Amino acid sequence: MQEQKATEAIRETDFSPGELDNLCINTIRFLAVDAVEQAKSGHPGMPMGAAPMAYVLWTRHLRHNPRDPKWPNRDRFVLSAGHGSMLLYALLHLTGYDLPMEELQRFRQWGSRTPGHPEYGLTPGVETTTGPLGQGFGNAVGMAIAEQYLAAHFNRDGFPLFDHFTYVIASDGDLMEGISHEAASLAGHLGLGKLIVLYDDNDISIDGSTDITFTEDVGARFEAYGWHVQRVDDGNDLVAIDAALRQAKAETERPSLIIVRTHIGYGSPNKQDTPAAHGAPLGPEEVRLTKRNLGWPEDRTFYVPDEVYRHMRQAVTRGQQWQAEWEALRARYREAYPAEAAELDRWLSRRLPEGWSEGLPTFEAGKAVATRNAGGAVLDVLAARIPELIGGSADLAESNKTHPKGREAFSRDNRKGGYIHFGVREHAMAAICNGLSLHGLRAYASTFLVFSDYLRPSLRLSALMEQPVIYVFTHDSIGLGEDGPTHQPIEHLASLRAIPHVVVLRPADATETVEAWKVALEREDGPTVLVLTRQNVPVLDRSRLAPADGVRRGAYVLKEAQGALQAILLASGSEVHVALAAAEQLEAEGIGTRVVSVPSWELFKKQEAAYRESVLPPEVTVRVAVEAGVGQGWEQFVGCRGRIVSIERFGASAPGKVLFEKFGFTPERVASEVRALLAQNH
């Protein structure tokens, strides 16, 4: 590790506590300044202003172990203001995480572990991916819920296995974003007393002073949400910051907001308190002047005095001691509560319980069942077997069928409840579920498919972080009927399928829905979207058709052609039934027609080529895809000679059956497309 030695410019010994604190804070500042300058890209101003509060938090309050970033009872630190990533990287490096100086020197470069915004899974000690403002705030609410949920399930008298805080540094921009309003409102309602947010109140945004758009009384707003609010008028007043953090930790009934008045680009003679310090390097001359202003060696870059390392790397010794004490407590717990300890081991290892998928609901062939109802029946059983599966709906539980029977609600009075009433807060719901998942629980969120638009940025981060959050989206097409085009998704399936690491599953009937839930719970490398109908669809007769476990392969031959194969119909969800009826018409005319159920493009494309070609033989070019959404993307399966029965406009208000007929989702229309293709080929 490249750790530069101190020179005559700064003495190594004989520091007063205040001098040592200031030395450490300036080290954090100038590691950020130098990294941004070397990269010729980044955000130096926020780390320069927020360094004092971060230093106090990390050296006097944060319980963590740099040698084991995954210690279960660590405090969580979320830099919601992710653009200030060099603040976090400097802290991780100085306190002894596996982030050597060379990585700071490669800030924002290809292959480095110091990307422009913090990325979960890439940099040791980074708890969540942040940068899109407000997301980290929402994640932190999920982490705080998870701590309380784990404590309620496993803590016993004398055994506080889960007893930690979630800390956030948030910016003006975080608190402008709507997601933070949603999340803060719910956090206050739930009384999450171990959530503490430090607000970096520097009054500057990219466009200028925040007062051009942001003049509300933030403290009053949070007080109205039910938060404990304190103010620190000087962001360099370490005593006041420390005292505020102590008071926040003592407040157990309410989450805490500490408003810290800071100066963006602190110490820069010409750019402090200006937008110029926000998102661009200071420039060589301004860096030199800033170092001179703060008494820092002007000719040194990435300079860390030995005394700073010695002081800040005490975090390693402290952290190892804290974790050792916790592991000893856990060993005693194992002796006193062996069954609970074994269950905790299972939760922490993310293992599903034995027999979790046995005896799931079955459905009578021919009976009409909405796939949302089938999904609800499956979830009732799974929730009883998998207590770490926690989640809820954005005020649509009765419509989504996602409040499992017998599940109590998580509340300020019942931390053991496994159902979360998110309220009409889709965006925060998804961000909170990311936080639950990052903390080690299994999380699910539900709303109407059309309202996936409200939470898409959080779902995208589920995918970016490869978190196995399950999204249950019901009311999946124009088939929902009379609510009309505002509630009828059209482009949504295509847009969700476009997100990397997302698996979209649109089951054709109740039996496929059971299989889809199994797939979702077995996935560990990204979110799964279950897309379910409001309207009833017949349960397919598996004695005549292929078994539903073909869902695991993304697409499978549901019904084989009678005689020579001439045409292939592909469909997902409720339109599979349209394809089956069309195939009957065609078969009656002697046209051998195969029906392929395609619940998941992503899973199908992961199959080996031989399997894909067995389902879609290349020589059979008469192919028609049927889906009640935009057709974009189906070309990859039907080929250049195929056709797509889709909807390329917004829907209308009418009964679902009428809409299917009016928009051409009928067996007659599908069969006519096949006949037209056969005629072309001849």
C-alpha cells in the first residue's frame, strides 16, 4: 500500500486533540480534492464541506469493522449524496478497509474500485449504490426497518444480537427529490428511532443558490413527519456535531434529522459557497491556493500524515473488538436458544427453508382464476414458511393480493410484523425494499403494472446492485377493463425487459404462476418481476398440455402440432389462451400449429442454443407472436418473416373482453395472420 510519509511541513507528534482532528479532516478534504483533480472529473465541494461531520461520525459513533465489512450487527452508513463519493472512499481508505491508495489515485478510471458514484458489491464497505438523489435515503429506511425486524425475531433478554444504527449523509438535492419525502413520511410514521440523517445544508445546487427553488423550512417539514430535528449552525463545530449525534442516538421513538450548516468547497478562496465547487475540479491554481489557505503542503498530492493513519486506523482494533464481543454473545445465544440460532444462521446465509416449495397450491383445470389471485394463494403459503420474506403493497393489497393471510403488519407497536403498509408511495416502497434486501432479508413490493413507472429508478438500482427483490405487478394489460387508458399498461413490458439483470415473468395461468414464484425466490442475482392479470383466465389442462415447469426455461412448447409442423404461435400471459384457441381453428383446417408459452424472454435467452432451436426450429418461419402490449422486441423470436399481434396505441375504457375484441386479440385475428403468412410463403 502506498502510504506517503510525513515531512517537515506537518509534524507527526505532539498534536493536541483539536489539532489532530483538524489534520484528519483536512486529509479527507484533500484526498477528495486531489482525486478529482487527477481524474479531471468529479465533485470536490461536498467532501470539503461535509468532512467534519463525516469524521465525527466515523471516529466517535459508527460501529463497524473494516476487516469484515459484512459483520451483521455493524452500523450502516449510507452516503445518499453519492456524488460526493470521494468522501466515502477517503474514509474507507483511512479507517483500514481494503481500498489502497492506488485505488483513490485511479478515481473514476476503468477497472478501479472508486467509481464516480458508490457502487454496492464493487467497493468494500459501500452499503448501497447511490448517486440518483434520494435513493440512499429510501434504502436507509429499509435498512432501519430490517434492523428492527431482525431484533424482534431474534433478540432475547440479555441477547441484543441486533442493535445497530443506520446513518445517512444527505444533501439539499436528496431532500428536494420526491422519493425522500415519501420515505421520510413513512419513517416518521413507523417511529424508526435508529435512523439518523445528517443533512449537509450547504445551500448550493448546480444551478446556483438553492433559494432559487428550495425555500421551505426543512426542519419544520421533518418535525411534521414525526422526526426529531436538531440544528448545528457551524459545520466545523465538532463538539456540536458530536453532541447532536449523541442526542439523536438517545431518541428512541423518532428518526432523527441533524441539519448541519456547511460550506461547499470549504477553504477554497474563490469557489467556496459557489456552484463552481460542486461538479468540477477546482483547477491546479485553486487547489494550490486552497492548500495554502488551510495550511496543507502545496506540493504534495494524495498526502496522508502518519499520525492520521495511526489515529483513524484505530477503527480496525475497535471494530475487531466489537465484532469479537458480538460473536461471543452469539455463541452464548446458540447455547441458550439453539433453535433460534439455527434459524438465524439460515437467514444470514440466505438459505431457503427445507421443503419451502412443497405442497404449494394447485388449481383445477378449466376453472377461471386470475393470476393475481393465484399469486396471492401462493404467497399465503410461502409467507408462512419463509418469515424473512417481508414486503407489501403501495396501498393496493386487496387488488394485488399481496397481504398474506395471518401476516401482521409491521408498525411502531409491532416490529415483528412481516407486512408493510407502504401507503401510496411506490418510489419509496421500491427503495425501501432495496434496503431490506441489502440488509439480508427477502423483499417484495407490489402495485399495478402501469405504476411501475413511479418506481422505475429504484427497480433499476435493484438490477444494478443485483438484489433479488421481487416485484409483483398486477392489472397487467387492457384486460383490466373499465379503468381505462390511465391504468392500462402498454409499453411497460417492453421497458422492463430492457433493463439488464431483470427477469420478467408473465405467467399464462394459475399453474404457471406457482412456478413463477418458485423461480423468483430461487434467484439471487437480480430482481424478478411477476406480471399478473386482474381478469380471470382458465387454468390449463396439463393432462393435455405440457407441464408448467417449462416456465423455468422461459419458453416451452405448450401444445404440439398435430401432424407436420407448419406454424408457431408464441404468447405470454392471458394471450396464451388466445393462441391456443387460434391453434384449434388452424388445426381444424389441417394446419399443424405449435403453441409456445413465453413467460420470460430473459430465461429463454439463457437456455442453450439446442433447446431454443427445439422450441423454435429455424426452418419454421411462419410465426406469430401475441401480446397485449407494444410489439417491440418480439421480432427476435418471430424473425423477419413473422408477425406480431400487439397494441401500438393507448387503451380505452370498456370491459376487458370488449377491449380484447376491439383491439384484435381474438383467435380469429391470430389465425388470419397465420393464413396470410402461409399464403405469402406459397
